[in-house]
Amino acid sequence: MSNLEELVQEINRFEAIISEWDESQRCVAVGLKRAIEALHKAALTSLIKSLKQESMSALRHAVTDEVVYAVLLYHELVKPPKPPLTQRIQTALEEVRPDLKSHNGDIELVAIKPPDTVEVRLIGTCSSCPASNLTLSQGVEQAIKTHCPEITKVVAVNNNSTVNAASSSLISPFPPKLSSSWIKVATIEQVPELGVLAVEFAGSSLILYRQGITFRCYHNACAHLGNPIDEGKIENGIITCPFHGFEYNLETGECLTAPNISLQSYPVKIKDNKVFVKLQK
Ligand code: FES
């Protein structure tokens, strides 16, 4: 037998025969195979160690032989070849795409600029969102760097998208159903002082914030990707979204992480110890 393919075919032929045996016989054959493989792996590991000390170039040369490389790969003594850079970048973008799409956005690869830079374009809502820099650095850049450690710069290029031109301010894009009447959602005792209470109304989640006799109501949806924020840490009237760390002033709803973004807020009134809100814009 002269080449790798023939050797592999021979192994496959024996494996097919063994697979027809009864279980006890198969276990013996598999045990023997594992024991021989463990012996070979130990020998190869020692051989590589010695070769490394003597001559790295000899080791590199040996690995260029396809049979040597295949056996070392089988024993996990060499790393498998990486997919091409473009493929790894696309894999990274695929990972973040569902999050961006849930926000009516998307991303595309514009260019790879060797040795260390990738240009991308945020499209749809993401292109005009004031949080786009954070979207880029927290999601996209991290995913690309994980898959492609050789990339150190991820740059968003200008886009020509006409979708949703940037406005001077942006309210959370995840509003609940609206209602023109006052709805009782809690009693004042249920809302913790300087804390938030999450309440459900008509399938929507709201948070109530209380500071003394002042109450605020917001939609329980982070302006970043719409995740609920009621489990976030609260300190000095600032709530931090537990998902990616956007911070909001609970007094005003204003986002402190990305300028010009606010939580969707709703009017509140107190009557007879009860908290009422009106889900109007
Ligand atoms: S969902 Fe990303 S910071 Fe809140």
C-alpha cells in the first residue's frame, strides 16, 4: 500500500467487519484498538518532544508528509488547519446576526484589510441607532476576535442605507400595547423604595420605580436589544441592564451608556394607595 487513502480504506474494511460481530467480540476489538492507539500516542509524544529539542525544522519537515500529519492529527498532536479568514469572519457574523435581526438590523462584511483589519457595515435599524458603536464593540467585534485572533481592528464603514435615518433621540423600540385609560398596576407598598417592581399588563412588562413619593413607570425593555432590565443592579438611582451593561437613570429613563436613548416612559398617578399608569406615548 502506497498512500494514505489505501491505508484508510484498509482500516475502514476491518472496522466494517468488526461492526458485524456480536457485542462482546466488538468490545475486545475496540479495547485492543484503543490500547494500541494509546501506545502509539505515547511514543509519538516522546518522539515530538525529542525532535523539538534537537531540531524544529526536522519536525516541521516530518509533518509535511501526509501520513505523518494525518496520524498526528488523529492523535490530536497537531492543530487542525483553520478555515480561511473570510469563512471565520462570516461564522462570527452569523453568530451576532440573530441579535441584530431581533432589532430589525443586520450586518455585512465590506472588506478584509490585511494584516489585522476588517470593515463591516451595520444595516437596517442598527445603522442609525445611537448605540451602534456599542453594538459593534460589544457584539460584533468580540465575535470576530474570538474566531479570528489575528484581527485586532473592526471598523464600521459609512452606509448608504435609507432605513430609519438617525433621529436626535431614540426611545426604546419595544413599546407595549397602548391604552388610553388609567390602569391600576400595584399598590404603593409593593414598590420598593429606590428599587423597581416589575409588573405585567396586557402581555407587556413594565417597571415601577419609587423615590419617596415620586413614582416612575417604564417599559421593561432595554433600548439596546429589548431584554428585560428589572433584574439589573440598582445603585444611586441608576439601573444597569444585566445583559450588556447599558445604564439608565431611573428618575428620567435616560440612557447613560449611549447618548440620546431613553426607556419608554408612561404617566403615573397615585390614588388611594394605588399606583395607576396610562400606556400612552
Ligand atoms: S439588552 Fe444589551 S444592554 Fe440591555
